[in-house]
Amino acid sequence: MTTGKDQILSAVREQILPHLGKGVHVQLGLSGGLDSVVLLHALAQLRDEIPFALSAIHVHHGLSPNADAWATFCQNLCAQLVVPCEVVRLTLPACAGKGIERVAREARYAAFADATGDILCLAHHQNDRAETFLLNLFRGAGTLGLAGLPDYRMLGGKRLLRPLIGLPRSALQAWAQARQLHWVEDESNENLEFRRNYVRHKVLPTIANMFPGVVGVLARTSARMAEQSLLLARLAELDGRTCRNTAGYLSVTRLQELPEPAVRNILHNALTRRGIQVPASRRLEQLSAQVMSATAASEAFIRMGAAGVHLWRDQIWIDPAMDWLCPKPYALRPGSVVWPDGVLKIGQSQSVGSVLQVAPVGHGQRFHPVGRCRDRLSELLRAQGVPPWVRPRLPGLWLDDALVWVPHLGWAVNAQMQPGASPAAVFWQEDTSAPL
């Protein structure tokens, strides 16, 4: 029978050794709590056996009055083990409808993504996986959500490993107590207003009274959901190949040839690959329903978090700039300015004064481009294939109240005689809105 010590060190060796190589830097996310302290000691012992670069990163959220003391504890502990420790201090953004737990987690992972290591180790264990499974189950998550905490994934170009994910918290606690280790206790872990704490202290113990070993069962189920997610993603890729047009984009009419569950699977996979998190299953159901009922002339919109999803011209389009603000009107000057859907570049050779202004083209304008007939700007841009949600926020050049230059269309007839208005000196580089 293996001891807690054997379990801890064996798990760390098994997960870390295959990834070690010349110059590989292993970094630990160190909170100062029991779990990360155990993993720090285990990694330090492994480093003493098989030398490799090891450091720690402590994220200081500033949420607790004890946050400074925790940072100091982590620095002192790392100094004892001869492990460099970096403290990253965060200023959390406004919650904007998110819980403080989620905001802190997103900021923490952003800090981890920017860290310098090649491998990032986090000290999640079996209980964490079981808790995450239940939380996502109660939210109505699909297989990907129920998969919860993967053993391994990529983050910011580095490998994120969870060496202790297969072990229960009791094994970590026994190992720490046997070594007389010290750690900090986050008082917020006892606050039952946080859902994870409620699941940890109320729900799981109640279930375990009737079903002993339920933590391991839930963790194994979560791992199986991870396998199912991989299979569904593979199926989505295979199905998706038959639903793409000659340009390689998803075609609404081709998607309609499949059962709606298959369409949802394709859409979910495509959105995930584009880095778009589906906020709720009902949003995906709304999108698939729009796809299944669409006609050739249909236009539809579904919001997916910070991105918009549009049906237009038999394709599904992503609008990641939906909530971006256009720059305020400004005098035309040489250089580059970022806009919601691209970059406006003005050549250094352009001889311009403050007479020309840059501002969004807006709605309802009429425009007479060189070489074309005068028409409504929206119709001219439509003929150029510019999506309707992009058109009003494109940057235009204005002379007083007259629009004299528009991306995709160029200069207006009435701008031909304007001094310094060289068409070659103004360039629009579109780079965001694209089909799925």
C-alpha cells in the first residue's frame, strides 16, 4: 500500500518528467494555501533529485486584508527552498455582471499566461475537479463544461499541468501534516455566499454521507466528459468539412442538411476554436434554431458574450468588435489609428492640415465615389461585401459636413480638387470581422 508521500511524489514525477528538457523552466502558481504549498515542496524535492529551473508566481489580488501577509509568506517560504518567487499585484476590473470569484480567476489566469515559465503547474486536486463538475452541472453545462479541470492544456504558449489532479485533498493534507508544513488559510474559503464554498462545505459532504467515495466518482466522471468532449470536437471537425463553402466558411444551407444537434456541435466547436465562450446553452440553441429556419435572404443576430454572431449571405459571421468604441473625431494626421474593424493608415508623405476630419461614416449618408454612381453609402458598401453591422462604424474622411473618403470606395468626386488628398496616402487595413 502506497503512502501519501509516495502518492504525491509519484504523481508529480509522472506529470513533470516527460516535459523536462534542456533549459525548461517550471513555474508554480503559489497561493500559499495547503495545496500549492504541498506542490511547491514536492517540486523542490524533484528539482533536487533531477536539476531543472523552478520558480513560483504569487498573484496578489488585493481582495483580503491579509493579502500582503500572504505574499510575504510565499516569498519567505520560497527563500527557504531556494526557489525564486515573483509577486504579481493586480488591480481587478469592475465585475460588469460577473461574480468577484470569476473576475479574480480571469485576472489570475491572465497573469499566469504572461508568466515567463515554459511549464505552469497548478495545485488543483481531485476534490477541486469534483466541485467544478457539480458547479457546471448545476449551471446546465454540456460535456465541455462538465469536463471541468483538464490534466493538461496550453495557456499563453506554455503547458499548464495539474500534477495532483488525481489525488484527494485528504492525501495532500496527510502529507503536509506528516512533514509539519505550514500554510495560510484564506478566510473567504469559509464564506458560503460563494457557490464553490457552498458546494464544498454543504453539498458534497451531504452527498458523501449517502454515497461514500463520491468525490472520486465525480472526478472520474469529469475525466470521462473530457474524453467525450474530444470525440465531439473530432466529430464536429468531420461534419464541418462537408458544410463549408468554396471559401472555407460555414454555409447556412449546407448546415441545414444535418440534424440540429449536429449543427449545434459544429457551431460550438467553431466558436470555441475562435476563442469565443458560449455564455449559455440557450444561446447556442437560439443560434442553431436561426440557422435551421434561415432562408437565402435571412439576416439574424445572436450575442455570444463579448462577440456577436450574424447570419448574412448564407454564412455565419463573427463580430468580435461589437462593443468596441470608435475613436472620437480627430484631425487627419500621418500615422495609424486602430478602429473596431481594422486600422486606418495615413502615409507620412501626405501633406494634410486640420481641414480634413476623421469620424465614423454613420447612417443614411449618400456618397459619390470616383468611377461609380452616386447612391446610399450602405448600398455602395453592400455591393463591396461589407457586412451591415460594420458599415456605420467604418472611418470616413470629412470636409466640413461632406464625406469625401470611405474605405472600400475611395475618394468622392467632390474631393478630387482638395489639396493633399492623395488616394495612395490613405489606406484601410481590415482585420477583425470575418465569417466563421
